[in-house]
Amino acid sequence: MSNLYFRQLLSGRDFAKDDQIARQMRNFCYLVGDPEAGKAVIVDPAYNVGDLIELAETDGMEIVGALATHYHADHVGGSMMGYKLEGIAELLTQKQIPVHVQAAEAEFVRKVTGVSDDDLIIHDGSDTMMVGDVPIELIHTPGHTPGSQTFLVDNHFLGGDTLFIEGCGRTDLPGGDPAELYTTLTQRLAHVPDEAVLFPGHLYSPESSQSMEKTREYNYVFAPKSAEQWLMMFGQ
């Protein structure tokens, strides 16, 4: 797709540069949109939403929505380790835009961020939303959290904390479910093509992106050949 606007932004380096927590957490935020329409969405806005809006506007893009992979504060804002992180609540004070979440995650997003039902667009299962003429597939990928979601747009796969280049999301936090994550990795993501490029939610590896083919070949979470083997290795 030639008319895709896509930016991968690392917290503490590309935005929120003076935020020590942002530098430590190494979150990725993404700007995705249609350059011809001049419209974009922010995936996982956190730390300094003003920086993210400014970066998009510098590129001539208007922020028209936000997508949340899951409810953890380093992805949507809220309280974490005694710190208050900016996120979608602060974004909504600057931009009256919808925030797209999976149904199973909505309650937790509201609780963590303080936003209201009216601020959220709830998705059941896997939907497709449009940003200008650019389709973004929303894939419900539970395991790390009940309502985790990932995004596929023009062979760019945004894995959130579901799948990293090395490893996968933790399942020992509230709402984590190792059996669900195994099903997600082996079944729910099966239709994501090998040629798609994985863009994770954190920089936990030397590379910031990698093809799904290479990830499936070398990421150790794909080594077990059965659910039983997987749960022996990764179940909590």
C-alpha cells in the first residue's frame, strides 16, 4: 500500500525524552494513517501525548483516533509503580477522539485511566476500522490480558505486549492466562502472513522490527509443539 503513513516511536528517545520512566520502559508508540487524507491514529499513547500530537502534526497528519493494545499504564496511562503516567485521559483533553478497545478490556481501561464509556468504542472479536482509506484489522489476542488486541495494516503487524521479537507477554499479571496466550500465538495469529513485519510494544531486542517468518522460526515461544509443552515452559 503506497498511501500508508507509519511511524514507530520509542519512548524516551523519540518522544518523552526527559521522562526517566519512559526511557526505562522502552515502549513503542505508533502513528498509523492515510497521508492523502491527512488522518492518523495513535497506537498506545502514553508518557507525553503532546509530543505525539506534535510529531503527527509536523508530518501534516491530524490525529482522529487512538487504539489501545491493552490496559497497562505504560500503554494507556495511569498509575504504575507509584508514578502517574500520561495517556489517553490527557490525550482526550487535547483531542476529542474515539479510543478503540476490545470489549474484554474496556472495564480495565476505564478503571486505570478514568475515562468514561462515552470515550471508548468497543470491539467484539476481530473488526476492521478505517483511517481515511487505510483499513486496520483489530485482532483480539487474549493471554497477556483478557482484552489484548493487535493490529494488522498493510503487512505491518503491531504486536503490543502479545508478541515480541524475542519472547511474548507475561501471563503472571492480573488477567494473564498462559493457555489463552498459546491459543493466540498458534491459532488467532495464524492468518498473519509470514511476510508481515512484526512491530512490538517494547524494544526488548536489538532489532525494532522483524518479519513474522523469522520470528516464528527463531522466537523460542514457538518452539513447543503442543499446548502441554508450551504450558510446561511458560505456564505460571
